[in-house]
Amino acid sequence: MPSHRLDETIAFVPVRIAVLTVSDTRTPANDVSGDTLAQRVSDAEHIVAARALLPDDKSKIENQLRAWIDDPKIDVVISTGGTGLTGRDVTVEAFRSVFEKEIDGFSVLFHQISYDKIGTSTIQSRACAGVAKGTYLFALPGSPGAVKDGWDGILKWQLDIRHKPCNFVEIMPRLEEHRH
């Protein structure tokens, strides 16, 4: 496992993160993956700016993503659920419909981390990430383990401006430079 280097001379910048659970079976009372993700966001001293639970419905997911992308109080959206291969799994299609740019390396790195834990079963996940109108979008699988892998192994570090040699936060001001 690579070491993560934080430059302690740089002030931490909290990021405003919306947490979305996509599931036909979860409720606010039993949303373990959403709770796990929200807790990790808070523990890292970021802000849970919004939270929602939606069924596996592409148009509902797209509408929620667009609303959060257009909300200046949200910097990042992280979802859990709906990234598998079954007929109801449409989170990835919803995310890709709003991406301006896909972050291909996120999926590659997620699978590498996941492979170390669950072996070839990681191939059944379609975790993905991208950017739209200056908002980062990350779709994680629906298990608490996958949420931990995605947050602990990637997002905790890339959403910390102190992480070196580079991170997602430091380039946030430049995500929309093509619009100026």
C-alpha cells in the first residue's frame, strides 16, 4: 500500500459533499452504506452538505445529480449503490449522462484496492467518477466494504488539499476555466 503524504504546512479545506444512496431496498433506518459514508465524510472534517436516498431509477438519479451539480453549496457528490450488473443497476448510466469528463483512473484504482480484498469479484462493480460543471461525482458500490475501500483508499486522500503530490481539491478552481 502506498504511503500518503500530507503537507501539514497547508491549511485543511473542508469540502461540501452530498451523499446519495441508490437502492430499492434501503430505508433511512437501514442505510448502512450511506451512514458509513456520511460518517467518514464527517470524521475527515468535511461537510455533509446534503443527503438523499433514491430508488434504482435513472431519471430520478439524474435529476438529483443535476440539482446538486447546480447547487453552489455542493462541491462533490458521492453515491453508494446501483453500480452492479443487474437490470435495476442504473447508477452508472445516470452518472455518465451528466459527466462532462470521466475520471477513468478512479475506477482502475478502486478495482485495484477492491481486488486486494475480494479478489476477482471486483469485476462485478462498475464504480465510476467524473466532473460536471465544476462538481466532482463518484459512484461507489452499495456494500459498506466498498464504501470503505473507495473512501479510505482514494477519496479521503484526493479530497484533502494537503495530499501530495496532487489532489482533487487544489484543482477545483480550474475545473470550469473553459467556461470563461
